[in-house]
Amino acid sequence: MPRKNKSYSDELLRKGVELANIPALAMTLVQMTGDKRWLYPPFNITKAEMMDDNDSGGLPDEQQRAIRQAAYEAIRRWLDGAPPAIETPEAELCVELLSRATGEAVPHPYGAMLRDAYAGTFGTEDHAPTGSIPERAKVLIIGAGISGLCAAAYLQQSGIPFKIIEKNDDVGGDWLINRYPGAGVDVASHYYSFGFMQYDWPMYFALRDDILAYLKHVASAFDLIKHIQLRTQVLDARYDEEGQEWLVRIKSDDGIERIERASFVISAVGIFNPPKMPAIAALETFEGPVFHTADWPQDYDITGKNVVLIGNGASAMQVGPAIQDKVSSLTIFQRSPHWIVPFPMFRKTVPDALRKLMTEVPMYAKWYRAGIAWRVSDSNFPVLQKDPSWPHPDRSLNQANEDLRLRLGNYIKSQLIDRPDLIKKVTPRYPPWGKRMLRDNGWYAMLKRPNVKLITEPAVRVTKNGVEAASGDFIPADTIMCATGFDVQCYLSSFDVFGRGGEKLRDIWGVDNPKAYMGGLIPKFPNFFVLYGPNSQPGHGGSLMYVVEMQMHYFCNILHQVIADNIGAVEIGSDATERYNDLVDEAGKNTSWAHPSVDSYYKNSEGRIVVNYPFPNLSLFENSRKADLQDFLVEPAHG
């Protein structure tokens, strides 16, 4: 639709277009004019290096200027009321545009996924209930973080009644709790957001406060607060087979317990809890502060402290560089090194003119987001796949994986050229993507500082005033910070769940072997859905937002069928779950995560991949379109 915005000045528009991402601008230009030549010779956009934004598209200045000028003119016409040549791109065109704009051959099956993402709607219109919704269709959501808010928005769109129970005093989940210095995302802000709710992001990679502000914006935009009961803990949930409902025992902050009844329960408690503390002897004897990054004390002043940081993963990558200038000394205990990609957009703000372009020209923002989504997710999938004929399986998986290993190794050398002692310490011996790929928040530069020391031996013992390394070296400390991650393999650890016959989910899953169908459905637990459950994390890159949206699309489809067919209980079958997990396990064995030299939270104690989704994101999209209830045990509604 034409925008007709006279307040968007020519000067501001020109500034925005001059700063815009060329691949996204070229796709916008094609949609506005219908002229595909802006993506063909001499405008051949080249592939980005290592997930970079590729703002220039690899084009010479002359071609860039031509695209920017033509885009300015087309956008100005559109703002003045002229309709775009292509109102909504069809699937085939989406594939063509993204292929040309990324310099990669995007497979044709991605067309429907891209078209759906471009539409930016819930995608539930094809399965929204058409008749009256019975009172028994009430859904109870546990958690008001990313997953809980997404679930609520989807249910609201479908007209299905719901209530949210949240233990904290506000929405936001992990982003409300985590407040350590440097906390933020390593996924681009415009992709780390719901497809149905874009946002005026001030930074390319948002920090904690901006993410929390976004989640509060979502809650406000959909008027979700009135559906949320805050400061209330879920103690357990028990399925009543006769009543075909869940009895959820809750306790409010005044200590009063009561039972909340609901036909359906959605667990949206996530996996990044509880914090996992390191197993170091006598840790409790330390006389100074000891805390996990997730439990950073309110108003804690780190200035001038001698700090020991246990861990070197994603949280450490953020907190270390953020405090390096404030502490007297920083000693880091590294369990194993990580592969780290360059991060040219680190802490960069989105210029005001470009933010205005994003908000005033939604099609540009959508194409920019589509480019990010491809570059940081399924574009990487082949790099993680094991080639049985590859002659160097000890260090890499295939030729693309080897090429990436060499590029990342060269990046390490370029950053630490004057510190060969550090190069050996920080260079992984496992294939790229074996663990979560991290972005360089200034980590390598920090390691060269005179007040920073990297130790590659385990911390074996703590005394009242320091930490002892395996070598016998003693590191004096005022503060011990643990960036040691979370007990992610222990899904649904914050409350107990009892299904048919009183079976306890924790007994079925054991300590670290959770299994589910589509990451969210469990045999013997009717009318119970888990968001971001086992094997649902896109380990080859992606966004949590996308995962939970696809799961909610699927769950809403189930609920529609339940309502339409007067179903009282719906439960995934054991056979379907076993078949699904056999496929998951087999696929997982062929990825870099399963490499014998990799030890990560992706694996359980038996080496099974329990966290990551071992298929392209396209598979998640396709499999979440509609639920086949032939795979389920279905009971008609009692009475």
C-alpha cells in the first residue's frame, strides 16, 4: 500500500538511503519498480563473509550509487502515494530476490517460508476457530518471557482464552533477570524479534535493556498484562484424567497456595535456568562475593576488584570485555576455547536516518531481516554436516567447514599477532560449529591487556581469599564470577509435572535425557505443550523468536482441531515420538556437535544431542504448518 507520508523529508530520506544495506535496498527497489535488473549484471551482489551484514553487497561505488539513487526515487514516489509494482511477492520471486541479494542459491522450497516471513502476520488465519469457543478451552501459560508472550499473542489472535502465571514481578523472563555488565544478544536485533511485531531498534545487536523494553512493548501492544498473574510460583502440575484438565498448584508471594484449573497447559519456562555453578572444591569457603552472571547482585560495584572469572562461553564473552577497564585484575579460567567470528557491528547504534527508513518503509525492513535470517541460519547448515569421505575428520567435517576453520584461524592470528602464546591457547582443536559460534566482543583484544590473565587449566580449589589452579598456582581474588551456563539438559526443572497415571515427567526423562515430539509434545502428558523444549534450538544459527513462533503455529492448529471436533484430550503417540526422535538422533550424529572432540551442553552424559534441532529451519517451518491427529491419541470431550 502507498504510504503517503509528507512528513518524511527528502533530506532525511536521502540520508537513510545512503546508509542503507545495499542487498536489502536492491530487493526493495525491485519490489517497488518491478525491474529485476537491479539484482543482475552489472549489479552482481557477492556473498557475505562470515555472517557479516554485507552492507556494500560487494559492489563497486558506481553500482552502489546507482542503486541508492534509483531507490531514493522509487521510495519517494511510494511515499507520495504511488503503489509498488509488486504488492506482495510470491514464493518464487522471494527465492529469486534473496538468492541474488545474498550471492547464494537459496533452494526453491524456501519460497513459502520467505513469503510467510514477509507477510509478518501470525500465519494462524488458516486455522483460527470459526465457531464459538467452549469455556473448557482455557489455556494456562507458565512464564511471561519470550516464549510466554509469544504464546499469549498467538492465542489472543486465535480467540482462545488464556492466563499467564509468572514468578517474577514483571515480564521479560531471562532478560528481566540477567543484568550483568555487557548482557545482550549475539543475534541481530531485527531478527531477534517476532515476525508479527517489528521494532525501532536503537542498536544492531541489542543490549539487555533494549531487549527488555521490546518485550514490554509486545506485552503492552497486545494488552497482555491483564492476563498475567505476577509474583506467583508454579509448584507442580497434575493431569486429571476424568476431568480432562490440568490442576496446577501455584503459590503467590503472600505464601498462599491454590489450584489453577485449565484444559491445556503451555510451559514457557525456557531452558536457561537454573544457573549451573562450577564443581570446585571448597567454593563455599570463599569470603568474598561468589555469584553466577545470571545472579549479578543489584548495584554491585566491580571497580578495583581482583576478579576471577570461571568460564569463557557466551556470557563470559560479554561480561569480560565490559569490566576489563574497571577491575584491578581479571583472571579467566577457560575450560576449552571457542571459535569466534569477527563482530564489526559490536556496540554500533543504528543511525537515526536509517531507523527512520526502517519504520517508514516496512518493505525495506522486511528484506533486511530476511537477509539476516538466511545468512545466520540455514545458509550455515551445510557447513555442519559430516562428509564421510572427508580426509581430515579430526579437524573438520567437509571442505566448507575446513575453509571456515582456516578463515577463523587466520582471524585469531590477526588479532593476536604479537601474542603467539595466546594463539595456541585460544585456538580450538574441534571443527567450527562444534559448539555455539561466538562473536568477538573485544575478547582477543582484552586478553592482551596487562591486567588480564587466561588460564587453560581447571580451577581445583577455592580458599578464603583466592583460587588454586591445577598447576598449583594461586590467584588472589576479591570476587569470583561464574559464567558457567545453565542446566539446560534438565528441561522443566522449575516445577514438577505429573501425567497419566501420576507418572512424573522427571522420572521418564531422567537427569539429562529429555525427548519430545516437535520439541514440545510428550506421550502420557495430554493437552500439555512445551515451548523451546528438547531438540528445538537451531544450533546452526537462528533466532529463539522464530522457533517459538513456529511451535505456536503448530499448537494453535492442534487447538483449532480440538475445538472444532469437540476433543477433550489430545496426546502425542509413543510410536510417533519414537520415530521422530530416531530421525533427530540420526541427523544429530552427522553434525559437528557430535564430533568426538567436542564437549558441550548440547550433549547429555551419553553423548546424545538433546538441545539442538538437527535439521534446517525450513523443516521446522514445513512441519509446523498443520498437525496430523492420526499421530495422536484422541479422546472425545467427557459430557
